Amino acid sequence: MTDPDAPPHPTLLAVDLGLRTGLAVYGRDGRLLRYRSTRFPSVGALKCALPRVMDEAPAIAWLVCEGDQHLAAIWSKLADKRGARVLWTSAERWRTALLEPTERQDAERAKEAAGRLARRVIAQAGARRPTSLTHDVAEAILIGLWGLVEVGWIAEVPRDLRGRGR
């Protein structure tokens, strides 16, 4: 039986920043726990909703983000208040680590490859399969996968995901 007063296991929250935001939550074991997309009508709405959004990922130890720097500051401030460490990346950096050069030739190819690879991550985790997978969610899933290696929660991308976005 688990202790209801025990602290939750640490999580990594990966975010593809924007007013349309992709979110992915990973456990300390490197497994994708959940993912989703949300749309904020304005920066003000994002600021109001952000505490509830972050509450969906209990015990956030790491926030890994890519995207709009103005929005990044908003997320970072709340993460700092909650004791989470923050890691910023760029699309070029995580794409280089996870996608083949031919898949990174242009944004359209990179987004398609990200979608294919994200579906493989979802399947491997045994998470619910999406009826549709938006680019922001697919990219959040891969930002998180990249982040797991960067923060040392996993030593490397699992072998069965090394085939890249194919």
C-alpha cells in the first residue's frame, strides 16, 4: 500500500512555448506519463492559467522549454518559485539530437518527422494513442525526450527510438 502523505515522484515538464502550447510530462524513469495541447487567448490568460497547468505535473523537478523567450520568462519565474530547475533549448538543438539531417532540411519536414517519432514515444510508453497529434504536442514530447538525456534522468535515447523520426 502506498503512503498518501509520501511526496510524489519527481517529474520533468516539457513545453513547446507559445500561446498554443504543447505539454509533455515524463517520470523520473524516463517514461512519458501524459501529453496535451492547450491554447491561451492572450499572455494575460496564460499568466492566470499557468499555476493550474503546472499543477497537472506533480513534483516538477525540471522544466524543459523551447520557444518564445518572452513567454519563457513567465514559465521560468513560476518554475523557480516551485523549486524546479529550468533548461532552455532551441529547435535546432533538440532536432539535431533526435532527427536525421534529411528530416531537418526545412520546418515542414522536421514537424512531420517529429510527429512520427513522438507517436513512437507514445507507443513505447503505453500512453493513450492520440486521434490527432498537433505539432506543438509532438515537439513537446521530443523536447522532453531530449531533456531527459540532458538532465541525466536517462543515459541515452532508447535504442528502439534511435531510428529517428522514420
